[in-house]
Amino acid sequence: MANDAYTPERLREAYQHVWFVVARSQDIDTPIRAQLLDHHLVVFRDASGAARVTDQRCIHRGGNLGDGKVVGGNIQCPYHGWQFDGVSGECQVIPSLPEGGRIPPKAAVKAYPVIERFEHVWTCLGDPVYDVPEPPEIEGLELEWRAAEPIHADCGFMAATENFRDMAHFPFVHEPSMGAVEPVIGDLKVERDGREVRASYYYSQVQDSDFSDVGDAWMHYHSYAPGMATILYDFGDEIGKRFLVDFPSPVSYDKCIIFWGVATDRDFRGGTVDEILEIETKVFNEDTPVLEGLEPKEVPLAGQAFEVSAPADIYTLNYRRATQHAVQTIAKARGLAPTGAANGSAAEWPGSDLPVQAESR
């Protein structure tokens, strides 16, 4: 039986209060269109250099602000030239008004909060409950970043997030890039603290593999439910560290854009950041056809589909519990329909006979 607390409609309500990426920072020198949770937006950089996000539809006659242009701190509609402030959304200019004419008080579009981090633009449609994460494992590193080409995927963003930190698919999906990876996943220690999930996986070098030609590495996974996951690659003192971050964004319930990026530490000697981006791009491109073949297209968080799990799925199961925790916390904080206690006592994922690891706190 489906759990009504996590239906697509309830999730959409909760995710209005989550920060998601809507564009790469490098792409907004001219206005671009974006879609988040079925909501149409325009993302642009104003004359001061600040990133802005507003509704895409002009309140006058429905012109598409995504086809407009930036005038100072405003976005100008291409239809009749009305200009809206990028911070408040209020109309500042109506060219057809005579001098001294009064701008209607309701002439405004909705403007949204903006944070630029990891070379990407983040926004939130509602009142955010959580901050945009700042992973502690990269504190003190001097990182050089590259924002990857976004991937439009015909699947839900939670499914894309699960894929990112699933180790068991390496030998099958990523044989072209990773080579003959050992399929057996040993005991994996997973720690969950609220919406955060961590695990470390030792990746042994595979001969004739572009992905691991640098050598063995510890892959330190860190996820922030519902939709951000990172890997810190540690190759040891002689080679150094690099970082991979993935933040799929929900276009709608079962479609997403996978925004992601890579970074190398100043002392990393395993290749340039552009070389790392090229390697990881091969990996991501191998994932996309598999993601688009999933049924259902999104994680059945409400129990809509029966699934059988194996011990290697322990991280996935904890990610799902972390996502439930996040949704429950958001619902309580924003007065949404009840979804149960934020620290529920359920010990297993529906349809699984595997215990979900206990929280670390």
C-alpha cells in the first residue's frame, strides 16, 4: 500500500522549500529559461554582476522574460518593454506610460532567493528549511572548479541521486570507462545523521582504465537528501585529492536536469581539472541511458513499486530514509500536511528485508 506522506503531490509541496540548481554560473550573462518543479523561471545576471531568478511570465500580457534582456538591475520583457526589478520583482518601467504616469501596484513578478556556489546558481521556490550544503571535507582545500555540461534526463531527480552513489553498477554500466571492476561489494559502513549519509569505498586501480589510471583511491561519499551528493577522491599524499559534486534538479516529478561539477585541489598531481572533467563526463554519459530506462522513473518513496534489495544497497536504503527525514522535517517546519514524526522509528525500507543502518546521533 502506498504511503500517502510521500506521494508525488506531497513531495512537490515539500520540495518547494529546498534549494535546487537552476543554471550554471557561466551561462547567465544573457537571460536563460529554467523549469523547476513545473514552475517556469528566468535566470540572469544583472548589471551589478549578481545572479537573479524571477518568474518567466510577464504579468502584463504573458511575454516570456526568458527572451528579454537585462537593463541595469531589471529584466525587460520583449513584448512591451516592461521592466521588473531582479530583487523584488516589482515593475520599475512601463514605456507606454506618459511622464508621471502611475505604475499599477500589482505590476510585479515573483522574485526568488539566489545563492551561487560550486559554480552554479541555486534558488528556492518557497521559504527554505535547509541551507545550501558546505561539505566539511573540502574545508581548507584550494579547489579549481569546472561546471559540467548539464544533462537532461528522462527520470526523477531522486533516481539520479541514487545512481550517483551506487557502487554496485560500476562493472555493468561503466565497463567502457572503468574497466573490469570487481562486482562484489564488501561490508560497507554507512552512517546517517538526519538528512546526511556518509560512506567510504576503496576503489582499486583497474588496468587499462582511463578512470583509474592514476591509481587506487578512497572514495568518500557524502549525500545531503533529497538531492545533493559528493565524492572526495583521496589518492594519498603523493597524488592528492579531487572532488566531484552532483545536484540533480527536478524539472518535474519524473524529469530532471543533472547539474554537476568537478574540482581538483591545488596539490593534486593526477591530471588537470579539464582532464578530470573529460573522464567523469564519459562516466555520466554511460549512466543516462540506464536512468532513462528505469521503471518507475522516480524512486517509489511512497511504496508504489515492489523492489528487492541486496546488502550492497545499504547506502541507497539509508538515502531513502534520509529523504523521508528531510521531507518530514520540511513538512513540520512549514506547516504542510502531516507526514509523521521527523525521527520515525521504521527500521526497514518498504519491500526490503534488509535493516537500515541506525542514525549516528
